[in-house]
Amino acid sequence: MIKPRTLSGFRDYLPAVMIPRERLMETARSVFRSYGFAPIDTPTLEYLEILSGKGSDETDRQIYRFEDNGGRAVGMRFDLTVPLARFAAQHISELGTPFKRYHIAPVWRGERPQAGRYREFVQCDFDTIGTTNVMADIEVVAVIDRLLHAIGFDAFTISINNRGVLTELLRHLDLADQTVAVLRSLDKLAKIGRERVAQEMCDAAGVSADQADRVLQLAELDGEAESIFDALPGIIGNSDDAGVAIGRLRDVFDGALAAGVPRQRIKIDVSIARGLDYYTGMIFETTLNDLPSIGSVCSGGRYDNLAGIYTKQHLPGIGASLGLDRLLAAMEQLKLLPDAKTPAPVFLAYFDPDHRDDYLKLSARLRDAGIANEIYPDAKKLGVQLKYADSHGFQVALIAGGSEWQSGKVQVKTLATKESVEVEYRHDQPGELVEVLGRLLADDV
């Protein structure tokens, strides 16, 4: 006998979790499509040279890599952005620009498992390729806001920054050559605190204590957007590039408000840097106000040079990724997941085998009307079947035995309240039952 078990960092998804997981994906697809993003897919495996060196040293260490049967060095994708850069370079001549895509698929990282983080997880990405216009930057914020709201959240914060602001400060401090190392350290500020970040900057990037303090002074700017915009020139300098970086950040903030993002959900946070090296401009992180400890549930940014190693054509891009499994873990902790083990709201009890075809016809009529339902497969006692219906989270049970079939009526039982009503029903006239079920199911939503 082989002991059934899963690998560390991986998990099975039971229906109670998989049902809301699929609903999240369906919601994401709906929101992405409403903005004109088109679906694509790419292979799980890429040539290792496609993946390595595109994120960070830590990401490179986390790549699942091996030699395939053809002797080729391959890796499993660690995100959906690097494969997108390869995809765009390979197909952009037939796709045209701007190209807007979404991609919902699993990725793999050999990192240490922790709450809400697994070695295999699904990302829901959306990106626009082929434009540097600020409109694309603004749209990312608008999509994130609409997506989280459509999923069911109201209390969340979209933090935005421009890497150009951080870059200009480092130039101002003569640290341009240490940009990557400094920003990687700064990205850990919320996790390890000011003192350890300052020490890491000094150790890893060779900056002085005074330079580290200046970087952290910028990162610790807080307050209303206008006060931050007023303070930035005095910290990062008044060069033309500094003005452009601040102006872009302001344009995205103002544009997001114009696009309908509530002011309380968007925040200027010049401390966020994002750990991946390929970001060049705007960056975004989204946290849940009721569970900030779980980290960002939707992150992204602008990457204007990522496709440059695959093609001479300039293919700037911007987008974000919904951390589906992290968000689900948060919803589990916040007890926001419905207690359902079935995607069908209506349960059809089957306890009179002489009327088997009537049950099948009833089930089909409801399905024709768009009402998902499940027939119990065995003609067991009604109590056994209702216990099953309760335990699986059905909303409504339909009960019909010999007498009901003869009188042309069906009992409709609301399982949460145990209340029942009798409804007229005939196979050729299912309208009244459909109407009653429609009202009950709408009330329960």
C-alpha cells in the first residue's frame, strides 16, 4: 500500500474551496473582458534561458528546473509575465499593438511554504503590451479596484508608486549603480523593519549609513497625496527626470479617481519597490484592510524593457496579477467563503422509483430555465436525502412522491429555514415553479 500524501508546499482543493476558487476565476474573466482584455495561454515549460535572469536572484533559485528527455534545459514558469514577454516577441506581428491580454494559469516556485503561499499557485494576470501612455497605467488601477469589488471586498487599499521616483533619489545620492540591490532591500521594509533594511542596504549595496537613511526618509513619507507630492521634489531633487517621475505618479492618481476608484481605496506609497528587477515605472500593491498581514493580493507594474532580449521591436508593457490562492486563504481566515460543497443550488429528492422519468424531466426543465440542480442517485428515505442536502450546502430541496406527481404539485423546501410551500407543476408548464425558485434563490444571494 502507498500512503496517500501531498508534497510539502502543495495542496489538494476540496469542493468547499474549489467552488469559490472557480468563482473567483469566473469573476476575474468577466472583469478583464469588460475592459477588452483577450485570453491567451502559454506552455507550463519554457526553455530555461527564457526564465532565468528575468526576476531576481531569489526567483532564479526558486525555478523548478530539469533536463527533459530531449536533453534540453527547461524550467517551469514562475510567473506569467516572463512567458508573456516571450509570447509577445514571438507573435506581436500578427497580434498588433496595443495588445491586451489576460491569462489565468498555475505557476510554480520552490520557495518556503507559509500561510497563503504555496509552491504551486494560480495567477490571474492582465497586461497591456505596446504602449507607454499613462492611460494604460491608470487602467490597471481601475481594473484592480473593480476586480476586488466584484469579488466582494470593499475595504482594501491600492498602493501606487513610481520606480522613477526611487531611481531619481538614488541618482541624487550617486547610487544609480546600486539601484537593484537598494530596491530589493527597500522592498522588505514592511516585513523586517527600518533598522534591518538600513543594515541590509549597507551590507548588500555598500551604501553609507547616511545614504540609507535618506532612502528610508523617502520611503517613510506618509499622509495625503498632495502633501507627498509637495514633499517629493525636496527629497529626490528638481531635475527634469524627477519632475517626469512625480508627474506620472500624480497623473495615475488623478486618473484613477476620474475612472471611479474611491479616494479611500488608493494611496501614494513611495516605500513599495516590488522585488522583481524588470519593473521600470509604475508599481502597484493591494492589501486587505481587515487582513494586511497576508500581504499584497494583487500586484504589478510597468516593465518597458522585458521583451528587449527577445526582439529589437520596443514592446513596453504594464499589468498586474491577482494572487488567487493568497486571496482565497485570506477569505478563509475572514470567514468569507460560503459553506457549500456543490455548485448547484437546488436539490431534487428521489424516493419514488416508479416516477424515475418524472424526476429526470423535472430536472431537465429546471436546467433548461438556467437553474442548476442535482438529483439524488438512490431512492433512499427522505430524511437521509435531506441530511445529504443540508451537509452539502444546497439552498432549496424539491420533494415530490407519488401523491405529488398525481396532484401536479411539488414541495419546495428552503433548507436554511425549513419552510416549505407547495407549487403547481406540470412538465409542459414549469413556469410557476421556475418563478418561485428564482425568487427564493435571489433572496438567498
